[in-house]
Amino acid sequence: MSDYAMPGKSKRLLWFVWACWKSNLLGAMEFRLSFLLMAGTMLINDVVWIIFWGLYFRRFPVVNGWELQDVMMLWAVSAGGVGLMSTLFGNSSRIAGLVVSGQLDVYLSQPKPVLLHVLISRMSISAIGDVAFSLLVYGFYGDRSLIGLAKFGLALALATLIFIFFTVVVNCLAFWLGGTDGLSAQLFNALVTFTTYPTGIFRGAGKLLLFTVVPAGFISYLPIGLLRDADPLFMLGVVGVVGVLTVGGIWLFYTGLKRYTSGNMMGLRR
Amino acid sequence: MNALTKTFKYVYIGRITLRNQLAYVVDFLVRSLFLLLILYIFLQLWRTTYAGEGTATIAGYSFRQLMWYLVVTESMTLACPSLCTKLEEEVKSGDVAIKLVRPIHFIAFHYTEYMSEVAIRFTVNSVLGGMLGLAVLGPPEHAIGFLWLPVVAFAGFTLNFMLGMTIALSAFWVEETRGLEFVYNKFLFTVGGMLMPIELFPEALQHVVRWLPLQGVVYAPAKTAVAFDSVDVPSLLLMQAGWIVVFGLIAAAVYLRGVKKLNVNGG
């Protein structure tokens, strides 16, 4: 009987995920000053955008129905989603590089689900600044009632899942096309960039793009379609996209894995 | 004769850097796609804003002027290489020891390298941004301003180098300097006028910003290019020259102090 067929496997898996996250954080905290600098500079980076939007909305209070509070919550959801992805599943955006350089071998040789193990084995320290920023913005501009908190938590969870599995999908191209890390990074950057602007400013082909090829619209419309007034049709679309991306991402990864060729690089995971 | 030989040294350094950079033009083109993405988003944002305002101009800028302003500021910003990354690596790897014993001035060497790299990157960005601008917006309203752009942009890049070098030289003391550069760049984005012209800021902030060196980096060149009739070019160039001298002297002083403190790790 394999380890996973044994009773209590889900509990053991959760312990494994928890242990990975804990050791990643402890590793990051080893260099405390560097940790604080990296997380702090990311926080400042995000604050600069808030200043930009603050100046913008001071001059133009409403843009196509979007107000300052909506854009602030857009940043809270977007920065929080990408921050949670990079903090807890920090290898998402590095899969293409791992595939091309043959560095998946070390994960294949261990008795854990490969994709999950790959995703959680790295933590981006600077992304912790994004998460802190997200919570700060929510604290200042969000609805702090119990329902508001639940809605914000749901928005964060949905945004994080879209970020993770869109990134997995574009990185899996490397299994078929080889060195696509540049292309995957460009697509990921496009998703992140588009999620930080109100959907109300896009029209025609641009808007279509945001709700299809680069599904940024499903994140950037959350402040209106979920946080301000829950729109059932939009929420159905978001859940559908999350489902398609999650199933598609996992399927693409394991299908691609069959084409993976081992490298001769020695690796070690403790 | 001696001065002429010294000048030639830097000309050759510049030529070598240019050749190195030319080998990566295709790579720059791919990376410049991000410039097009950002310009596309700003195009949508400001088109919606102008439509919402229902006026032909905002703070003296027409929609076309504002978009050409952003083409210039984004092209310039994305053309600047990271000085902190370079100096930090030199200090950490010990390569700085080789640079210091060469018969060339450390800051002048980096300035020549920086400007050569900027020349290629800015050309690529300008061509791409210009093509997008011409296709979507049509030609700029005051083409004469764009004739002055190379001069004012040259001064802007030089000022950015002096400011960046002052920060990067702190690598002689602290090694990790990229965070400081990151914060500096963010100031350049906002109060430096990269994301929107200074005229759109609240009045009180405009007064503060006018006293900062950052306005000489991207705001001055972009404003000259798109609103030539409302700028006094000699005054702008004088302002840029003044800040270049001030930060050139500060960078030289920091270098002289830092080089005495430097502990080289490797080599």
C-alpha cells in the first residue's frame, strides 16, 4: 500500500504543506535585515501606486463609475492575490525554468504530489510586503464588518487561485516548446499589470482580452462585482474560470510531465 | 595631448559598450513589449478620463499631448539600466578591485557605459513608442519640441546617472543597495512626473516638486517635446545643468570617502 493510499493521508499532506511553509519562512528570517528590506521595499512600491491613484482621483473623482475606494480595493485584492501566490506558492512562476534546466528530478524522486511540492518549495520574501500592503489597504478602505471581511477573504482566495493556475498554465508551455521562461514571464506580467487597472477604462477588443486570453478582468472587477454589490452572473463566471484554470493547469502539468526529460543536475530537498 | 588621449579612452569604452549592447537588440525589442502594454493601458485610461471630463484639454494638455508625454517618459524610464545592480555585483564579486586599479576614472567609466547602454535602449523604445503613437494618435502637435528632445533627454539621463550613482556608491558601505534604488525609482515615477505631468498635481505639491532635482530627469524632456511653446528651454537646461553639477560633486565626494572604506571580498 502506497503512502497516499494509507488512512489519514490528507492530514499528513496538510502537515507537509505546513512544514514547507514554516521552513521557507524560517529560512527567510535567517537574514532579518534583508527580509525586512525586501518586504518593505515591495510595500513602498505598492504605496507609490496608491499615491498615483490618490492624485488621479483627487483631480477626477469618478471614472466610468469607479471611485477611489473601488481602485483601492482593486489594489488590495490584486496585490494580496499575487502576494499570497508568491509567498505560499512561490515556484509558480519558475516552473518553465525548472523544466528547461531539468530541475524537476528532485521533486519526482520524492513521495509527494509533484505539482504541489514544486509550488510550495519556494517563498518570495518581497511578496510578503504585497500581502501586508493588501491587509493595510483593506483596513483603511474596506468594509470591516463580518460580511465585508468574508467577501474580502473570498475575493483574495479567488484572485490567488487565478494567479496560481494561470501562471502554471503559461509555464507548462515549456514542456512542449522548450525555453519559454521569457514568454511565460511576459504573460504573467501582463496579467498582473492588467489586474491593477479598473476594467471600466477598457473597451472593445481590450475588454474581450481581459475576460478571455488574459483573465485579469475576473480579478479587477471583483471590487465591483463582489465587494460593492455581489453580482451572481459575474461570480458564476469567476468560479467557472477558477475551475477551468485549476483543472486545466493540473492536467497540463501532469500531461507535460510525461514529456519531461531529466537533466544531469544534482539537487537536494531536505 | 594628454587630455586628448584621456578623452579617446572613454570614447573607446563607449564604442565597446555600444557594440556589446547592439548584440542584444532583439532581446531589447522583446523586453520593450512591456512598454507597449503600459502605453496601451494609459491610452485607455486617459481616453476614458478625457471623455468623462468632456474638455479638449486638462491642465493645458490635450489628449494627444498627454499621450506623447507618456511615450517620452516611459521610453526614457525603461531605457535606464540599474546602476545599483552593477555596482553591488562589482563590490560583492570583488571585480571592483580591477576597476579601481585601471588608469580610468571610476565614475567616468560607469558614466560612459551607462550612456552607451541608454543610447541603444532609448532608441529602441522611442522607435516602438513612436510607431504606436503615430499609428494611434497621429503626429505630435508641436514637432519642433521633439527636435530639442535629444538635448534635454541627454541632460535628463546625465542627471539620472548622477542621482543613481550617488545611491549606488553606498554599496561601498552597505553592499545591499537595490532597495534604495527601488525607492528612488518610485519617487521618480510619482513626484518625478513619469506617470503624469506635474501640472496635474495639487498646487501645494507642485510647489514642492519644482524645488526637487527629479523634475529634470523625465518631466523636463517630455514637457519640452510635447509643449515646446510653453517652456523656456534655456532655463530648463540651466536647471538640469545645475542639478548635474550638484549631484556630480556629491557623487565624487561619496566616491572619495567610500573608496577609502572599501573592503574587497574576492577578486
